[in-house]
Amino acid sequence: MSFLAPLALIAAAIVGPMIVAMYLLKLRREERVVSSTFLWQRMVRDIEANAPWQKLRRNLLLLLQLLLMLLLVLALARPFIPVTGISGANLIIIFDRSTSMLATDEPPSRLEAARRQAMALIDQLPDNGRATIIAIGGQMEAPIASSSDRRELRRVIEQIQPSYSNQSDLSQALTLASALAAREPDSEVAIISDGNVKIPDGLRVPARVRYFPIGRSADNVAINAIALQPGAFEQTLFVQATNYGDRPVTRRMSIYLDGKLDFAIDLTIEPGREQSLTQPIPATVSIIEARLDERDALPVDDRAYAVSPQRETVRVRLVSDGNRFLQTGLSLLPGLEVVQVPTTTTTFSESAAEIPLTIFDGTVPATLPPGNLLFIGPLQSTELFSITGEFDFPLVRPTALEDPILRNVRFTDVNILRAPRIVSGSWARVIVDSDGGPLLLAGEREGRRIVVLAFDLHASDLPLNIAFPILLSNMIEYLLPVSSLQLTTGQPIVAPVDSSIEEVRIIRPDGQVVSSRDGLVQIRANQTFYTDTDLPGIYTLEERRGNTVIASRRFAVNLFAPNESRIAPQRDLTIPQLSGAQSTVARERDGRQEIWRWLALAALIMLLIEWLFYQRNALSILRQRWRRRTAESS
């Protein structure tokens, strides 16, 4: 044990003798009633001579006062015990709350163990110390900064909730910590984590960095992939599980179809390897859940969800007088209900929620309907583009080969007889160009997606080319993205919505309902945005007009975070510091745990005992009077 103010011990050498001297000089007379002083020789001697210096006799009050003085002097000397921790006056705690911190190898969880470690560091702060809490994992937060209020700091630590993030990134947190440490002397950074973090490059922290590792075990099996492939009469389910531990594991995987157990299978997985399952399931199934039974250290990645796109049938409006190529191509695409209307149609009453895509084949109406649009061979200008003429035999030049619309499409083999000369606005990107003008455009405007295929299908050999069904599928997928039904935690739910929709509701996996009326669901530019998707499970989006649900769709949100499922704790982190240090692990006992508060509390208790002993006679009289009154009243 050492002292921060050792000079305070001199007070013991001064005050102690003074207390003893006062007891030596104290005149001690005890009141006694006797028949004669001759019968008590001590009283006679005391009357004859009252000597100022007397023999020090055993006295409990003297011992209590000396002990009280010793406790107070030790408290003023501020003793401390060296512990593994921090010693700076400006503490910056980086608290990892990512998914891997939910592992239960540290009872009850790594997150709770991290809370205890953070509380211990707060207790080690000196009296004038300050602390900043930075939470990482998902969106970085700094709920409290440079505060000396220990009660508030503890409250903030207790309220930190886990984040189902894909990875913990130290880049922003260390950048903020470096900025705070650069302007505060005697700063120290404490990282409380299991070490599954991303460390930035090229950053030197201008303070001492200490890492407090949390976690013991690396054993974990996770479902890291699930997919549904639609078919004409059935669907194909694909599920994959990975063993992130260091020993072989046998786990049972159960498959639930629309909430009911359908079948289960035992999987034996070697360390660092994966096992997959492929199984046909009925086409009528809408929600699939895969579970790994027999919980391991991280239960949150033992479940995965998938939503069948076949249950999400989309109505598509085709404005055409008859196009066998286009009709056949659309009929081959799953999940589409094509509603064909003649080109003489001028009004469209359905909303974008009811018909999210309209295809115009060789025609352009005076008023465009809501929703996404596909123009094929337009003959006149619209508010989106202008037709300035026509050119023959264009030389095709694909300009955006990496664009998803041209995925697996070889456009250079297409021959075109004639095409209109189109001038588009800033909303469009040119995907296929030519010497006479763009042939394929795509982009977004006012929240709607638009694709323009400039030439008439009958004026080219594209329908006879194998590229046609692939191109048509890519365009429909761009205009009606099915992939948005499968998300990972943290990804926002984005869906088109008609301007006539009055309310959009999101039903979360935990049953909580949030609404656009509450401001928790945003509607901007005819699109719905919901960002709070940290919880894995099935989210249901409802578009409502009054009390009527106009459209409903489901989204499967899964964790699928290998960096978080790989829960093996890291014993050290390499973070460059201005002092030249690289290692951050707190192996040495470089922290201080002051105990003056406990000494002050003991001194207060000792003072109370001394007062009670000194007033023992008065307390005895009071006790007798109380007993007498109690007896008289009874």
C-alpha cells in the first residue's frame, strides 16, 4: 500500500502525543458517598495533593480517540492499492456493445462483465477525475463526455444496450478519443471489448491506451446463410451453418415452415468448416425459419429467416396493343401478375401500392401513372425525356458493362433497324449508347425508378436473341427489386409507396408496431424508410388508407456477421501510441484503487462508538426513565 499525500502522516506524530498528554493532565475525581474519609485512603491522598502528572491507566476512551485519530490521518494521506486499471485523471472508456458481447461464456454475459469492468474503472478515478463514455458496435455513440459525476457515469454504463451490428469499428471511436486526449493532460483510453474489432490504420493515439479483454471461449456455431429459390411448383431452401470454434461439433438444425416444425437434421461440423442443407419445400410456404437446437455461447446467431418471394405477387400493368415477345417474356418471370390494357387508356386509377410498375409498349400517355415505369420504343416526348428525331442502323456501344441491368447480357450482338433520338434529363444514366444517341437508359426521379429501351422490339432482332429474356428479367428486377426482402441487421427497409397512402406501419419481430404518424417511419419522395432494423426476425410493412390495408409485404432481417460469430477473445490489441507503445493489454498493475473513503467511513463509525461510550451514564438514565414511564402507562 502506498500514499498519495504521505506528509499527512506527520499529523499522527503531533496529535497523538497531545491526546495522551491531555489524559495525563486530566483531573480525575469520581463522586462517591462514604461515611468517613478514613475508610477510603485514595480519596484522602487525592484531597491532600492533586498532582498534575499521573500514571496513565488503562482507558477505553483514550484507545478509541487514538484509533479515531489514526483513521483520520490515514484517510488524509490518501492510501491506495495498486491494481490492474487506469491512473489518468481524464479517462476515455470505449465500450464494446456489439453482438459478440452477448456471448455467455462470461456469466451472465460478456456485456455484463464489461459493465462491471467499466464500473471498476470509474471507481479508480481520482477525486478531480473526469470520464467520457464512447459506445461502439453499430452506430457510435458518446452518451456522456468529460463528466466528474460518478453517479451519472454509472447510470450511463448501466443503460448501454447491445447492438446487433455486423462489426465493431474502432476508427471513429479512436479518432474521437484522440481529439479529446490531445487537449486534456493526463489522459488515458480504456478499451473494454472481446477484441473482435476493426483497428484503423495510420492513427497514433496521443495518450496511453489500455485494453481490458472480455471473454474466455471460442466455441460457437452460427447459421450464416439462408436463401429461397422460387420454382414453378415448389421452392428450394438453402441453409448453411459454420463452426467458428476449435473442435468438432454436432448440432441439430430444425426447419420451421410458417411457424410449424417440418423436419430436423443432425449436422456434424469440423472446426472452421461449414455444412449446408438443400431441401425442396412447398410453393405455398411464405416464412421459413431455421434453428440450431442446444444453445451455445452465442444464441443470437442460431436462427435465420427467409421470406418467400412467391407469396409477394406483384401486379404489373402492360399498356400495349399486343406484343407476343413481351407477353411471353413477362409470363416466364415468377411472381408477376400482368394486367394488360390497350394503348387508348388515358387514365390510371390504381395507386403505386396496387400496381407498382407500368410498362408502355410503343406508346406514351399524356399523364403518367404513379409507380415505376418501363418505356419500350417511345414515340413522343414526356416530362422525363424528349424525342428529337430518328436514326437508322445504330452502332451499339455498351457504356456501363458493370450495371446490374446488363448482367449476363451481350448487347453487341443485337442489330437494330431504327431508333428514336432521345434526350434525357439529369436523372438518367446511359447504359447502352450508340453513334446516334442512347439506346438504354435507367435512373430515378422523385422516388420512382425509370428504364427506357429506346427502340421497338419489332425493329430489332433482340427478341430472337438469348439476351432478351435475361435483359427483361434484369430490368424487372431493377424496377421491382426482390432482393430487398432479405436484409442484414442495420440495413434500412426501403420500399416505394404511393402518394395516396395515408399511413405506413412496421410490425417488428418483437411485436412492437411503429408508424409514419409517430415519425419512426419516414416517407420521402414516395418511398418508405425504416432504419431501426437491429433486431433479427421478420418485419411486416403495411400500407394503409384509413383503416384499410392496401398492401403488405414482409422482410427477413438476419445477422449473418462472421466477425461477430467468431467469438474467440483477443488477448491483446496493437494500437500505435505517440509514446511508441504498441501493446495495449493491461498486464501490469498500473492502476490505483484509493481506500480513503472506507477509512473515513470507519472513522465516522469510531466517532459514534466513542460518543456512545462517553454518554453511557446519560443513556442509562434515559433508558431507566423510559422503562419507568412504560411501566406506569401499562
